[in-house]
Amino acid sequence: MNNTDIRSLYGLKYNPFLPDVPPEALFPIPGTEQFIMRVQAMAAQGGFALITGDPGMGKSKTLQSIAHRLEQIPDLTVGVMQRPQSSLSDFYRELGELFNVGLSPANRYGGFKALRTRWKNHCQSTLLRPVLLIDEAQQVSTECLTELRLLQSHHFDSQNLLFTILCGDSRLPERFRTTDLLPLGSRIGPRVVLSPLSPEQLQDYLNFALEQAGHPQLMSSELTRTLAGHAANNLRVLNQMAAEMLNAAAERNLPHIDESLFFELFSPTGSKQRRNEHLKK
């Protein structure tokens, strides 16, 4: 059943377990509020901030929430890189597209210095302070990260032109201990490490998500507790399980979702039966 039919059947404003949840309806990840407040206070001053955590801890959702809050600040312009480019040319091209600056290199060697100058002139001439958010930042090349440091400061580090939030897995902070990236690592201000969520926190998430979507009673409390207890302390796993349950309930035209559907779908017997059904298709 498609997503539109599911929303119509249950009176949902959106599917709360898919990635496109409205930013204003995002669950506040425990332990991030103080970090977000510091970022809001420092964004106009420039610098670096860092979000790290294992997959499924809520890094991208935290970044999305930060972007939404920063966009409400009048003097800022916010750009988000969700798939970082590996080459310096592509990095500059995407940076230029995000902030409406012509940053395509004319040649491989002298071009990047000229682009750096063009970027700094743009930052000094505009009234809006740029904020760059980079998801999956562990994939950014050392060359691009070094260039970010050069783009960020002006006049011997006396003036910050750019505020950058780097978001990535546990490999990212390790890279800032290497010789090439130590100068950037030493400039990072606010940091937050996202930890695994407890079953109680995951159940709070489910209740919050369903309420924001418009149907707080769609899942029984026993089901939300069971789902939270089987999600391996991982928000992504929980969303995948809940989305599968919502789709299965809609296919069965169930008015309410309880534990019986969970055991049908996720018990060893139920999983084997579903695999066999897929093989027959």
C-alpha cells in the first residue's frame, strides 16, 4: 500500500516513520538540546561544531532540526551538504550552488586560490552570514576539509567568515587527530556524541511521533513498549520496524495496531513465512 493510502486510512498528516518528517515535528534527541542552543548562539560568529555517533543514533535528524532552527535567524543563510563531494572542484561547485556564489574552478591549480578569494569577498560583502551543515562528513576528503578551514577564517584567524557543523560517525573525530587535520580539529567548538537510546527513550519517541502525526492512539502502549525493547537501542531500526508494521496494518485494514501484529511479523515463524511468500512472488 502506498504512503498516501496509509495516511488517508489512519488520518495521519504524514507517515511518522519515513525520513520526510516535517522539521518542526522532529523528536528532540536526548542530550542534544544544550548543544543546539550553543550552536544557535555561535552561528553568526563563525567556527566549527561537531556531531558524532554510531549509525542510527539520530545524527541526521539532529542536523535537520538544527538547520530548521538556524533558518529562523534573520541574519543567517543555511546550506546543507547531504552527500559530500570527494574532489575539491566538486566541493567548490556545490558550495557555490548552496550560497549562490560562482565557485567553479577555471583551472586545477591556480583556480582554487582564486575561488578562495572570491568566497571571502562574497562573505565580506553580504549581510547574511553563511552556515554550512555537512552530513556524512566522515566521507569528506582531507583535501576538502583542509580547504574548509582556509575558507572559514580571514585576517590571520581574526575574523570568522563561515560556521560549519560537521556530522559523521565515530571515524570522524579520529581523523582530526592526524597531522593533516589537527589544525581544523583544534578549531572545533561545540561537540556532541549521540549515545544509544534506552527502551524508555525509544518508547517516548514512538509516542511523540504518533502524536505529532495526528494519531496518538494508533499503536497500543504494549506494542510501543515491545517495539522499543526490540530495536537494539537504535532509532533507525525502530523506524524500520514501525514503518513495516504500519504498512502491514494498512494492508490488513486494521483500525488499531497491537502486539499480535508484531509477533506475526517479527517472530521467527512469521519471518520465515514472509520470506517464503516473497520467494513465491
